[in-house]
Amino acid sequence: MSESSWRDFWALVRSVWSEGFLGFDIATLIVALAILAGFLVLRGLFTSIVIHQIKYWSSKTKTTWDDQIVEALEPPVRFIPVVMGVFFASNYLSTGGLLLEFFLSLNRSLITFTLFWGLLRLIKPLGAMLEHSTRFLTAAMQDWFVKALRAAVIILGGATIFEIWGIEVVPIIAGLGLFGVAVALGAQDMFKNLIAGLFVIGERRIHKGDWILVEGIVEGTVEQIGFRTTLIRRFDKAPVYVPNAHLSDNAVTNFSKMTHRRIKWLIGIEYTATRDQLQKIRDQIESYIWNDDDFAKPDDVATFVRIDRFSESSIDILLYCFTVTTDWGEWLKIKESLALKIKDIVEGAGTGFAFPSRSLYVESLPDAPELFPPREEDSDD
């Protein structure tokens, strides 16, 4: 090869090195990337030293809310060295014109994203702090408030970033408003369920974990009250999503709100029982109910043990009382003990329980066939 060819090749290399990419020489780009890489390394050191020390300080306090805040802010704080690296790397390039505007918008967007990311992460510990304010806000209201706040932060942060890049948000909102009117006309049921959900939560009809019965629809345990539907888990563990409008328009029985749980029995005694036996059975059942702590006292609830009526096959004693517990399992256990005690009382009184029966009295049989004895010759020898 000639010497001129080598000179041309070297000139080409110098041209590529000086012009580089987008008007930046290769050396400048390498230095900018090295600055960014340095801040990424700093990110690891920052995480292992600074954040670890902050966590140590927060763990020494008596409260837990500061630990939750530190844990929530850790990812956005760890992202700060990346934002700084992009800023100093782009600042080193010292560009002008459109690239300067681009890097300026990029840095502003990253800072805005980090700030709103931190606010979004802070909502979780805020929701945990609201759990202690059940006197003013129910669990469902707290859940709705947290979701609404998250949506507001996301929308506001997105609108701010759009504004940074010169995208007008107001015309978009106006267009969405017109679109929303069109959607509202075809989604009346959705908004009806949304408004009904607000009334259900505001009136505190039901809470998460309540055992409810929606007449003609479902019976089960409330698991989640959503914006449009409420998740109710039936006792066979099947989930049922009930539109909130059904909870506001239909009768809802909340069994979890019971103060006591009722027992109502008719105890059938045999007609052969004497007056003294009936009186003894009644008095002993009443004494057991009044003296057992599992049952509510007559001063608090209606309690009756009375000989009620003469049925077709029994003399019925009405037992009407309430248990202190409302737990279904405990209630069944108390009922079982009561049933065994009543059996002992009835058998100890010398009588028994009646069962359905019917007596038939026949005075004569009209047109009955006449009976003839066999003749002697017809009988066997």
C-alpha cells in the first residue's frame, strides 16, 4: 500500500473519532458514559452504607411507622444516583439546540418521576397508619381512600411529565370528558353500582369479614368491597361477586352484628307425664338456663321456658333463650350440651319424649264377612 492510502485511512479514523455520534466526539461520549457508570457504582455504595445506616437508626426507635417509611422510600432513594448520573453525564456533553432541550426535559422527567414514585410508595405506610383510625374510617373506606390517593398521584405525576415534554394535558382531559359522557350513557349500571358502593361504605352496613345474607342472592362472608362489586365467599368456599346495587336495593342481614344468638325449641313430652313431672322438667330446664354463664340473662334478653300447648301426640314445652356467644361453632357446642342436659332432665323425671303417633279406635266393622267353621269332612284326619 502507498503512503497516501495510510494517510487517508488515518484521516478517516480521526474524522470518526472527532465527529462520533450526533456531533459528539468519541472521547466525550466515553467520558460521559464513564460518569454515568461511576454514579451506578456509587448507587451500590449508597445503598450498602447510607440506606443501611438509616435503617439501623429507624430500628432503634419505639415506633414502627418510621421503619415502614424507610422501607417504602428505599427504591426511589436508590434511584437518585441514576438520576444524578444522567444529569452530570448530559451536562458534561454541554450540548446546544434540540439536544440541550431533550436532555433538559429528560432530567426534569427523571426528577419528577422519582418524586412522585416516592409519594406513591409513601401511600402504603399511610394506609397502615389509617388502620388505627377505625373509629372514623372503616376498613373499606380506608381501602377506597388509599386506592383513590394512588390514582390521584399517578394521574398528577403523568400529567406533570406530559407537560415537561410539551404535551398539553387540558385538551386531553377535555376529550376524555366528552368520551366520558358517551361512556356514561352506556354504563349507567356501572355508575349506579359505584354510587351504591359509596353508600354501603358510608353507612357502614357491612365490613370485611362479616357474615351476611342478601335476600335471594347469596349468603357468606364479605372478603372485599370493591368500587363496583363486593366479593362474598359462600360457605362452600365459592366466590360470588355481587354488584353493589344489590347490597343497597335488597334486604341485607348482617349476622355478625348480632348481640346474642337464639335457641328456640319445642320439646315434646309424652301425654302419660303427670302434672308434677311436667312442672319438674320445666323448672330444671329454666334453672339450667339461668345459672349457666353460656346463656344471656333474662334481664338482657327474652327468656322463656313454658308449657306451651297440647299437640296431637305430645305436650309441648317452649324453650326460648339466647347464648352469649354469636360464634356459630361455639353456639353449636352450647346447643349440644343443652340437648344432652334436657335429655337427662326428662329421663330423670320418670317420663320420656313423645314421637308422632296416631290412635285408631274401631267400634264395629260394617258388612264384615261371616266366618264359617270348616266341616268335619273337610278337615284333615
